[in-house]
Amino acid sequence: MKIIVPCAGRSSRFPNMAPKWMLPDNDGLPMVFKAVQGLGANVDDFIFTILREHEERFQAQEGLRAAFGQKVNCVILDEPTRSQSETVAQTLLKSGIDEPFMVKDSDNYFEVPHLYQSYNYVCVASLSSFSQVNPQNKSYVQVDQEDVIVNFREKQVISDLFSVGGYYFSSPREFLAAYDELMGQPRLSAGELYLSEIIGYLAMQGSVFRIQRIKQYQDWGTVHEWREYLQGHRVFFISVDGFLFEQGSLFFKPGFEEVKPNPVAIETVQKLAAEGQKIFYLSIRPQELEALTKSQLAAAGLPERPLLLGCDLAQWTLLTAPHSNQPFRTSHAVEIAADDPNMAEKLAVDR
């Protein structure tokens, strides 16, 4: 099977930015790389459909190769399409695919329990499993007792099951025939044709579409959703001296080798590490105390992380710059007492 990933839109909901599928995740990898990770498929099975203007302006193919670590299959379109269905149809024609294929959205993540199947299916999740999904921009399915789709509607909440943007078709020829038939109708020939309408048409022609319930769904379809996702991760630069441990000295008591840990600060940093937040330790200690400092951090139950020694005893200032690809304030400082009993709650609100 092949997996078509349409990346040929103008990303109108991400104004003044690079195409949304290129936007970097917290670790710098593009959104589209994250979007397909949950499928567990081989890179050779993916086909990314991109615009020529993005290839010329951003060297999109080379960027994808660098992200995936090998050359990837791309179909380049000269102009944006009117719909995802048109993008898929052009991809099928240009690539000559003659095997089952999946269409996977480039702006969300999910895991499919059983990717390879002998039947058509739509990947779905239940609204009851999420608190922040916008129900107004989804498509919904109704199924019978055997999980066969009996109704599929765009932007109409007809059940709790919504499509997450994964559509598996067993026959490219059937898809193209349905696309041509529907685009020949006056109502659709000049407008947007949804994949749900193609699936509905094929179902009326006798094709059976089932559902697959997916896991670990994350939606990044709008700037707000992408921002919420990125803000779930922070980078913390944490002072060793005066915060994790009482402040020591090379010359007077307490010496760096005898400073006591601050339990509240230690516990808070342990929680940050358990959440997956990125941590760097900063210290005013000289470089020759690296072994001692690492030993003290380990003895306090703190995770091993990068340690920068030799920082001056001064007011530390982090300089960053705003960028449209990062739709949030890129830095700020928090000064808090090392024994503040509400430290964890304050940092949680701050995040």
C-alpha cells in the first residue's frame, strides 16, 4: 500500500508563516514528519504532494529528505487544488499508483492499530475522549453493529465518532471513477469535493467502508491548536546555586562541597523532568567542580542533563527574537523562592 500525504494547500489558517506542514515542532522537526510517525510505515510507502512554489522557495523535497534521513517520494503540482479530493486524484494519476492507498492529513497525529487491511476504512475517534476538540470543523460517521459506515456527514454532528483524517481505499481506480463522476455534477464541478462525499458515493455503489478507532490523537489544524501543542513543552534553564542547592562559596562556609539541597526545588525539577520538559543546569561554580556538581545532582535524585559552569554571579538575561513560526512569546524569566510551597502550581500556571 501507499500513503498519500497532501501538502499542496496554501495554509490559509496559518497566515504569514511557512506552509503549515513545514512548521517546526519543539525539537525542530517539521509538522509533517510528526504527522506520519504514528502509522509505523516505511518511508518508501509515503507520497508527499507539494506545490511547485514551495519546492522553488523552500527546497521542499530536500527538506523532507533531510527530515526523514532518506529520499522521499514527492508529487509536485503546479497550482493549488480546490480540494483534498482533487489533490489525491492528481497524485494517483501522476504517480501511477495501482495498489491500496491511505490518505493521511499532514496536520495531526494518531496511531492506527492495524494499518494494512483488505477492506476500505476511515480512521475515527470519539468526541467523548477529548475536551478540546472543536466539533464544528469535523466530519462524522454513523456505523452499524459491525462498524460498517452507514452515514458520513461534513460539519454535522450525527454521532460521537468523527473522522481524524485517515482514509483507506482498496482501489485507486474506483476512487478516480467516483471522483470523475462527482466532479461532472454541476453542484460540485466548481466547488470543494470532500473525501466523505467520495466515500458516500462509493458506498451507494456497493463498496463497504468500516471504521478503525485510533489512538493518541493530536490535532494541529489551526494556529491556536498548533500553539497549544507547542506550549505544552518548555525549556528550563535552572540555577544550581541558590535554587537547587543553597548558595556556596570557594572561600567561605558553606563551601560548594557542603551545600544542602532545597527539597521543594528538587521535587519540582523532578516533576518537570517526568513531564518530558527539557532541562539545562546553570552554575556559577568553576569548571574544575564539574565532577562534584554532577555527583551532587545525582545524589539529590535529579536527572542527568547538560550543565553549564562558569556563569557569572550577575543578572542573567536571555535574548531571543519573535518569529511567525513560533506564535508565542519565546522567552521569559521566573524568579521564585527555592522553598516556596506553591512552586509547582505557580510553574504549572505559568506554562
